[in-house]
Amino acid sequence: MVIAPGAWFDWVKFLVTSGAAGAGPNDRLGALLPPLWLRTVVAALLVVWGARTDRRWVVPVATAVAMPVVWINSLAVLVAIPRLRNKTAAAGDEAAIESSASPIVAVP
């Protein structure tokens, strides 16, 4: 913002106008989606829910929902879901193993 404040205002203007006028050859996809403000609210709620319930995989879903200009390749961010789900499952498995293990007592 300090280096190029005009660029930020141009970005916001682009988001507003691209949602109304369409962004190119994939206009039909954008026309099927709710407005950006609603998608942003839904994405924020998803992130809050995911953070409170320790579901890392929700972040790419929220990112896809909040994309300001939706193209078919915007959904590529969803590729991260399996990896994030595996990390969450692995973390849960480690916690279960640690809680079931008996404490080791050092004998002098």
C-alpha cells in the first residue's frame, strides 16, 4: 500500500467491474455463482469453522469459494485437500498413539 497505493484501488475496481461485466470466455461460470460479497462471507465462515474444529483441508475450499474471478482453472487450489487431510489424520494418529502409550519411568 505504501509503495503503490493506486494499484490497490485499481485491484478493488477490477474486482467490482469484473464481477458485473464478466471476466472473459468463462463468463457463464461466473454468472452461475453468488455475488463476491456473499462468497467472501461464506469463505470466512468456513475458515472459522475449520480453525475451530482443526480441519486444515477447509482452507483450500474457502479459497476456491472466495476467488474474485472464477475460471475453470481456479479450482486447481482444491488439489491441496488430500494432502491436508492426510496431515490432519496423521496428526490425530500420533496424538492417539501418544495418549495410549504408558509413561516411561527412569530407574536410577
